[in-house]
Amino acid sequence: MASFLQLLLAWLGGCGCAGRLVPSVQGTKAGAFRGNMSQRWERPLLRSRRSWVWNQFFVIEEYAGPEPVLIGRLHTDADRGEGRIKYVLTGEGAGTVFVIDEKTGNIHVTKTLDREEKAQYTLLAQAVDRASNRPLEPPSEFIIKVQDINDNPPVFLHGPYHATVPEMSNVGTSVIQVTAHDADDPLYGNSAKLVYTVLEGLPFFSVDPQTGVIRTATPNMDRETQQEFLVVVQAKDMGGHAGGLSGSTTVTVTLSDVNDNPPRFPQSSYQFSVVETAPPGSAVGRLRAHDPDEGENALMAYSILDGGDGAEAFAIHTDSLGQDGIITVKKPLDFESRRSYTFRVEATNTLIDPQYIRKGPFKDVATVRITVEDADEPPAFSRPEYHLAVYENSPPGTLVGKVTAVDLDSPSSVIRYSILPPTDPERYFSINPQDGTILTSVPLDREVLPWHNMTVVATELGKGQLVQLIRAVDRDEDGNVSRIIIRSPAGTREPNVTVRDNKDNSASLLLRAGRLLAQGTFLLVPLELVDGGSPTRTGSPTLTVSICRCRRDGAMHSCGPEALGSPAGLSTGALLAILACVGTLLALVLLFVALRRQKQAALLPFEEEDVRENIITYDDEGGGEEDTEAFDMAALQNPDAAPPPPQHRRLLRRDVLPRPHFPPSLSTRVPPQPHDVASFLAARLSEVDADPSVPPYDSIQVYGYEGQGSSAGSLSSPGSSCAGDSDAGGYEYLEEWGPLFRTLAELYGAPEGPPLT
């Protein structure tokens, strides 16, 4: 039997390895390796048939044993155990990751392998003669595969996700598909078999466990209730079983809008007002129906339903944003002929989805009432123009004709007529201001001027006096170009004041003179400001008009009720004189106060001499107990030694400075007995209290008298000489003082002996 190279595989996982016999290569020539090998094969070693037992090697990834792991063994039948065969391993990782025992052919792995970094290694095995290093067999290629373990969790590479789904979608509507990636081997075991579940987002959404497709799980999800949802999806390997690794991602699901809500007016009726002089096209007010939808689903169209006078006098159109309905004047209004209009307005969605028609009808109706306000209209002539004739050379005062005007607001109002001066500069004509009769002022010459064109002005007497011009400002970005309507609110007009909108963001306040109130009162004029923005914004300020007294030239003279009965005002000179008098009086008062304080300060003692709780310091050194000059020591030491005070001599205080004083009142008490210390102190205290020359301050008097009744007498009398007595006769005399002093006499009277050792 031909020799062959037998491959023995030892798999650590306990599984056997199936082998296959590789057919031999016929016709192999000896010179095939000459170009690559330093030594040629000998003829007897040439084989007519190669016989390798071949299979793949396997090694478990992430295996970290204490010693290199045996993964297989190479062996050839030419190896007789004599040690002349050497096994050689080359290729990927040979010598570093994989090593071979050149004697036995055992292959070991020396490092921990990661399948995700490199799944397999390709190597070359060869048996050579140890002595001559000649190949005994041609090199043969084999593969070592790294066996996978579950060491990688699933990862969502494209998360977090964002998705949109229409609101009101049916259950099961697909939203988005999420995909996780597991780096483990999908062909080996369940390490890469993923199962998807929803961690957060139930019960609104579900996920397919195999594909990761997220679907709606609840019907009729309303965007107006909740527009955004957060869904958390988990992917778990090992088929979702316990012990598997997992990863999660978030999906933000937004509900897109559909037209499932009809427009609704927030109120059933609206009230507006417009002045009768408003021209056609003027805005009266705005309406807005609320639609919870957005975008094109919220666009609306407005129309007037009633075909009566309301539709003839007013029109409504939708603004550029498709949200507001703007009511405008369609034809001229007349307060005297009709003062209010009532009609119905309908708001309808312009885009209706048939799928949600069951939620309709997609329209709403509101009632609108517009009040026409009376304007202070000028008088109107009976004809727009008059053609009159007069003979030339007629004398002055000749009747030419008559014009007539009437106040439409109040036909009984008095009208005054006048000729506009620029139209008759030469004053050829005159007009009667009461009845409008036109007369000639000078003779006229047809050949000089055949025609005279002049303008007659009719003025309503006592009405329409301009009080104030007010202006409104819109602080929005487009406020400079926005039209602001200034008017009186409906139903709350001030009867004495008329507000006339000038249509340039200003208004004129006109006072009706016939209804003027008394001076000192005031008028509250409510105003309504309406801008031209979208949505319409309104303001409701109140203007206070005070009734004041004015001069002939129109300047204000006084304002307030007290001005009626107040006397004539003071001149500037009188005011200055009054101020000078007040200043002089104030200076005198200050001078008097200063002098009074100075006088009181002169009568009071110096602060340094104040005896309140002061300590008087004497710089005399003194002579000890024998010094009796500075103080009456006898009085301090022994009241018996002090001479009794005479009845008619005042005792001088030694603890205060001498001051002028009055004789004190003498005490009527009997002088105390020499040994009565309490009576002695009481007598001294009464004398001090009765002395008016002494300030009423507290003082301290010290008396060094020990009292009577002790056999020892005074221990600190000025005439005692205890030190001399002790030196002369010792301290035995202390024993005579009683048992309390016997111990003291024994201590000080004992003779001195030798020191103790």
C-alpha cells in the first residue's frame, strides 16, 4: 500500500472530525520544485500518488485557557518514530497564533481568537527530512475555522428612527421597519437569530417579531389629542430566549393631519358697528371659525347666506391665509333710513376628504348684527349747483338768487351761509348768512366779465367743534402699513362727543356745543381700535375730556371746579415778597434756638467734671497709714475718733468739687451713739440727701470700721505695731483672743527647729 500522510484531528468541543481522502496527483515531476527549493527530491521519494487524510480544524473563539490549546495533529506513515521527520507549518498566523510540534505534529493555538475579526486561517502543512531538510511530501493547504459563540449584542445601526403615519389610520397600517445587526455567525446556532418586541408604545403600536415592521395597533388615533408617540423596540438574539443579548432603539412616530374636524364658530352671534359715512370696501369686522386641523385641511371659505338687505349692503371674503372672514361695506349706508342689519354667515372647509365625510357636515353658521352709527354729516344743498342770472349795471343790493341747505341729521338745525373768499376775491356778491339770499355788492359789467363762478359754504351752527386729534399706533412688525380703525364702541357712545375716523390711523373728536356740560366736569369717551392684521386685534381705551375755561384766543385759562370761584392770581412780585418774609422768619427762629442752646451749655458743668459714676484720681503718692493730711483717716477708720459735727457748721463733701450752695436744713435727729454704726451711716446719708448744693448723683463713701465686740480690737489701726510685738514677744498673745486664734498662735509662735531630713 502506497504511503500516505495521515491527518489526525482532535476537536476540543468533543465532536469528531470527518475526514476525506484527497486523490493523489499523477505525473508529478521531480523538477517541479527545483526553482523554489535549494535541494531536489531524490528519485526514490517521488510518489506516484499523494495520500493526505484531510479535513478542517475548528477552534472556539474567545477561549482563554491556562496553556496553549491543542486543536489537531499531523502525522505521516513515513514517520516510524525514529525522529528523522520534521513537521513544518506555514501560512496565516503560523508561528504566532498557531504553533506545531515539529516532532509530534501537534498543532496548538496560543492566543484568544475573535471570529468577528477573522473567521478562518489558511495554512500549509509539510513533512521534511530533519537532517537534510528535504521535503518528504509536497506542502498541502488546510483551513482552521474559528467557531462562533454568542458574544455580540444586536445593534440598530440606523437608529433613532422617525416615522409619520396619518391619523385615524386602520389597525395594521405599516409605519416603519427597523433592523438590528448581530455580528455573530448567522449560520451557526442561534447567536444571530433576532426577535423584535415593543418595550414602550403599547397599545398604540406593535412590531413584527421576525421582520421588525412597526404597525398601528389602535384605531382612530387622533392628532388633535396626541400628535407624537415614542416607541421603544428591542431586538434580542438566541431567538428571544433567556440568556440572549439584546439592544434597543427609539422610534418617534408623528401623526399627520387629515381633514376630520369641521370648522366651528366660537360664538353663535357677532355684533359690529360701522359709521354711516364709511365708503364701500371699508372693513367692518372679522370672523374666524376654529378648525383644529392644520394646513390645507383648515382652509375655509365664508359667505353670506341671507339674500336680503344684508347681502346687498355688506360682503364677506376670506383673507389671504384662508382663516378669517372679513366683512366689508358693499354700498353706501344711511343712518336715517336704516340703523342695523342682521344676517347669517357660513364658514365651510374648502377641502373635504370623502373618507371622513361621516364626521361632517364640514361647515358652521353664525349670526351677524351690524349697527349703523350716526355721523355728523355736513349740511346738504337742495341742488348740487345753481345757475343764477342778473342784469348788468344793476345797483348794489340787487337780488341774484337764493341757495338752500339742510342738515340731514337734524333738519331743524340752524344753517349759516357764506361765500368762499377765494372764489369771489373782488367781492362782487354778498350772501345773507341766515337765509342764503345772494345780492350784488357792486354794479356788474357783462362786457368785462360775463360769468362769475363762486362757492357757497353752508355751516351747521354750533355743531362739530374739533376738540382733539388722536392717533393710534400698531407695534407689530407690519404696524406701519396696517390700517387701524378708530371708532366708538356699539352701544356705549358718549352723547356729547363724536368720534370721526380720518382713515389714516387717526380720528377727530368733535364736541357738540349744544350739550356742553359745566366747567370742572369731565367726559369719558370710550374708543374701539381695530387693526387690519390676522387675526384681528382690538383695543378698548377710554379717553378723558376735561371741561376747562379758555381765553378768547382759545388758550386754556383754568381747568377744574375751583377755578370758578377762585380770586385773581398773585403777581410774581407778591410771591417773591411772601417767600422773603417766610425766609426771614425761619432765620430768626434758627438764631433763637442757637442762642438758647448756648446759654444752657454755659450753665451746665463741664463733661470732665461730671461726677456720675466717675473715678477721681489723685496724683499724690501718700505716706501710707501715717498720711492723714489728704483725708480724715480717723473718720474713715473709726467713727468714734471723728469729732461730732457742730450743729451750725455744714460738713464739706470731699468727693465732689465745691460749688455755690445754700445752707442745708439741719437734721432734727439725735446724734448717733459712738458705737451705733447703722445710725452713723443713716445720719450721713440724710445729710447728703438734704444738701441742695450737691448734684443728685450717686457717690460712694468707704468706712474702714470693723465694729465693736471683738477681743482683738482693730487689726488695722494706725497706731498698731504688730510687727514689733512679734519680734519682741512672739505670738503667744493670740491665744488670749479665744479658741479661734489658738491654731494661728501655734503656727506662728512655735520655735524654729532644725530642718527635717
